[in-house]
Amino acid sequence: MYPSQSPPAPRSASSDTATSDPAFVETVEHRRFVEFCDACREFRYIGLCYGAPGIGKTLSALQYSRAEMILKAHREPAESRDQLPIDTVLYTTEVVNTPARVQFEIRTTRERLKEVALRPIHQEATETLDAIRLRDQAKRAEILNKPGCSPCDRPAVDPTYFQIFEHFQALKRAVPDPTTLILVDEADRLHMNSLEAIRSIFDDGGIGMVLIGMPGIEKRVARFPQFYSRIGFVHEFRPLDEAQMTRLLNERWLPAGVRLPDAVLAPDVIATLIRMSGGNFRLLTRLLTQVERILKVNQSEIVSKEIVTAARDSLVIGQV
């Protein structure tokens, strides 16, 4: 995502989840998306977010849901995970989807969130129970090493292993379902019956939900009255405007892995990039990637308008 000139929005528990990656640079549109998702979470509505392809809807959803932290929590020690909440499910609709598959995959993702919430308790339980097991083993060995002892002689210990085990099991049962919002990306793929499955999940869960798709999804959903009546907010995710694009390029933003000469881009080069990308940062990423390739091919260190035009000619991006 890209920088903007607007001041940061007020931070809340859920908006913290949208800014967990220090490498992620917020934009006005991302902040509006955060506010939209926060509202759907707070009021427990279904929201519709739509926008043209390539303008950052999925990237914002990934950042807001902090989906990467769910994977990290399963691969890394608990202490490596930050303390910000993980309370949002991001579900990407498959091309082939059935009500049963949609319900199963969303339920599975919610269970992963619950596992993340339970992990600190599980870790503490493991450490405590291991300490008690070692204590009991030492006491048994001490008794068995005494002359004339019987294997039936067991030391009186307090607390017992079983008592501590039950204590931690009770703590786990007391942890509520952490999911408070479900983001459904590629919602255009949902068939009518799958939409009904989504509605059933929403009705049963007491949570918020956001459907993310292409322009026109709001008109399509309007054909299903029972679903449409539950929609509380609609948000249009818009491309970057010229001012944001200009600031982005003046600050020498580059896609991950792309390396260009350090010289400041000329105004005509910036204007050309803005005109060709139209505020769509997927196209901007592809353009800058091609610029890097053409500079290497021509062994050049100057990003000129001609280089950008040549990069554009190697891409299929429509008329500009």
C-alpha cells in the first residue's frame, strides 16, 4: 500500500490489527477500509466492499486480518508473536464453492484463531505439568531407593497432576471464540446457496462480516432480499488519486524486490507513470518491474519517459 497525506486515524483494538506490519505503508483508502471494517465489527452488520481489480482490496484485507500471524503462531514460539489481537477471519472464496465447503473452511479458520488464543494457556499448562511430572518422578525414585520400600508406597503430593490438568482445561473452556469479524474475499464467486451458507454463519455467530468483490456485487446481492436486508454498510475502495501517486513516486517507493537508480524521478516520468497506472498500484508495480528489466537490458542508469513507455509496451494494460 502507499503513503497518504491524511493524518492517522484514531487507533482502536481492531484498527491495531490493520497496522501490525511495520513494512506496510497506509493510504487514505486503507484507513477508510479499516474504519469500514471496524464499523461492521462494532455494529455486527454485513458490509459490502467493492472496487476495481488491482487497487489493494485484498492487500488491505490481509493486513487488517493479520492472517500471516495465524501461520506464524503455528511455526514460531509464542513469545515471538506480538500482543495485538487476532480476531478477524479472512476467507478467500474458491472458484468451486458449495455451502458445505464454505461452512467447513470458515469453521476451520475460526478454529485456528481459537488455537492462537489458547496457545499461551497451553504453553503454561505444558510447563507446569512437566514440572509436576518431574517432581513426582523424583519422589517415587526416592521412595523406591529406600531399603524395604514397596512399589505401592506412593508419596502424598499436592497439587496432583490431575488437579492441575483440570485447572488448565477449565481455563481453556472459559476462553470465548475470538472471531468478531469475517472478511470474505472474492465474494463474487459465491453462488446463491453459498451466500445462504454465509448468511447462516452470520446469523448464528453474533459477529460482523464483510464481503469483498468487484463493482456490481452490491446489485447482485440485492436480488437476495433475506441477505440484502442484513447489509448495514457499503464501501467503495477507490484507486489512488494523483496527489497520492505523486507523493509515492517522489518518496521513491518501489515494489518488493525491485531496484532502480537512486536519482529522483523527473516530473515528466512521474506524470507518465501516473497516467499509465491510473492509480492502480498493481499496474504501477508491473510497470516499475518492467522498467527495472529494460534498464538492465539497455545497461542504463536513467529512468526516462522513453524507458517507461517501452515498459508499458511490454505489458497488457489497455489503452492509456
